[in-house]
Amino acid sequence: MKTKKPDYVFLAAAKVGGIVANNTYRADFIYENLMIQNNVIYNAYKHGVTKLLFLGSSCIYPKMAQQPIKEEYLLTGLLEQPNEPYALAKIAGLKMCEAFRQQYGCDFISAMPTNLYGPNDNYDLKNSHVLPALVRKFMNAKENNLSSVEIWGTGSPLREFLHVDDLADASYFLMQNYSNGTTVNVGTGTDISIKDLAILIKNTIGYTGDLKFDTTKPDGTPRKLLCVDKLHSLGWKHSITLEQGVRMVCDEVAHMETFVER
């Protein structure tokens, strides 16, 4: 910050993972994310950054929040327990942006993306998110002629997915057109069950085996759909459908020599 003197900062860096990683590495998730955002936000203030956009996560909202989830539902109920350390760190980040805006007049804004997917995703089954994990499972099952693919949980939870190219476009839009202390949800406004997502990926890849649901594994939050009325009122909407995005991801993975794990 001191030597490069950036005018605009997009704070997208974070330690992320799926429900298993969040619950297993609880200390790492809260510590590393707090350290990342504390350093970046404070130094943006210290070195006179014109504007900063902090990217949070939809898991900041209460587990049993009314659907679709409006920005004002933040801190109105208990968080989902497996994701709590990560969610608390993200809440601290957006509150830090609010505080620096209030005390020092910094033009720091926050956006809360829904579940993301897209190019260069993480396909490690131990710590990836659900969509890339399913892509890897179905790719592996097709290549090895497996008779079935195991899906965690009942398949009933509903989730919303946004392609990262749309998030990038929304972030650039907000940096140009939004200067307010309140957060903005970024999503599609539509969701899909994990079962139907699995069927979509299965059909896209061309796998013909069965789905087996391991109901001993957790489902997580029953539904997590963001209300995107505020973002739409500002003049932005997503452009990549889930069907298009899944096809793009599967085409990318089909040309990879090895799955990306990190």
C-alpha cells in the first residue's frame, strides 16, 4: 500500500472452503481471515486509498433467516454452526468498513456474494465447495465407469450459485456506482436443490450411473437465497445462467490434465 499507492482496492482474498473444511479448521478460518482483512482495510485507510470494496459471504446471515435474505437481516439470529468462525470474520470485515466510513469518512463499501463457481476453482474433495466437488465426482465416475456417485446429505437444501465472471462485473459496477455504508447482496435471485444441481451436472457431463445420498452427512442450512432487489435497483443483473455456467465449467475441467487442488 505504501509503495504502490493504489487508488482502488478490491478485497477478495480469503481462506475459503466447504462445510467440512469450515468445521474442521475453525481456528485457521477465523484467524487467517481476520488477519487478511484487518491488514488490508487498515492500510487502505492509512495510505489514502480512494475506495475499497470488501467481499463478504452469504453465510454471514442467520441460519434460519427469512427467505429471500435481505441485507437488513444481518445479526438478527444465530449463525450456521459449522461456518460460524468464517462468518464471524466476514461480519467483522464489513463492520470494520462501516466503522472506518463513520469515523474517518473512508469510502469503503461491502458486497455479499452468494455461492460462487467458475474457472480455476478448487476441486479438492476435502475442502472444495459443493458445485466443483460434484463436478469432480461425476467426472471421476464417468472416467472410471463407476455405477453410482455419492452425494452428501438428503439433496433437499436449496442453494444459489453465481458465476465468478458475473461477480467480477458486479464488483466493478459497484465500485463505479455505489458509495454507501450498508452492504449489498450479489446473486442471481434464484436457487436450486442440491439434488437438482447434481442431476444438472450429471447430465452435462454425460454420466449415466445412479445418485446415492448419504443422509448421515449434514445438509447445512435448509435454504440460502439472497434478495438482490437493492442491486437490481442500482441497475445490475447477472448474465450467465446456471446451465451456461455449468457447461463452461465442465468444458474447462474436461481439458485439464489434473484437477486443481490447493
